[in-house]
Amino acid sequence: MRRVDVVVRMGENSRPVYYEFKSVKNLPPSNFAKQFLKDLEIADNLDQIKWYFDGSKISRLDKEVFLRELEKVEIDPQIIKKWSGGSKEDFLNFVENNFNKIFFVR
């Protein structure tokens, strides 16, 4: 089971949007890969996953740091297939290409 900070539904039949709010100085946050992969497990599209980082603690997100964390962990083949349809490398490219749709500094 995945716990998120906030789940929002805009209408009775709408898909939920899963929000994570992070107030950290060190990136990526602890357990990032595990949390993010669980989000991908429960979501049907990327519009449902939003991670916001506290802009008073960090000024920008280094995509490469996040990708290195994902490279280190075993990723369920079902998640890879669901989001990229290919290999782990394809999945990492998918995350890299969509990074700015998921992760934000505010």
C-alpha cells in the first residue's frame, strides 16, 4: 500500500491525483525510488502524480540525481512494461523525458 500526502479528485468520476510534498535539503529524498515506483504502480497516467519540493530549501531539481537512484533499484517488470513497454533503460528514458511533468519546486 502507498501512502501519499494528499489525494484529490476533481469530480465523482475523475481519476485521483496523488500529491507528495517534500521539504528537504538533500536530494533525492530518502526512499525516493520506493515511493516513486509505488506511485507509478497506482497511477494510470502521469497527470496523476505530482511531487512538490519546498523552494525555500532547494532552488532546483537535478534530474540526473533522481535517475541515478532509480538505476540502483530493482524495478518491477510490470511497472517498466506499464510505463515504457520495454527495458529498464527505456523506463529510465521515459522518466527523464517526463521529469518536469512530475517533479516541481515551489
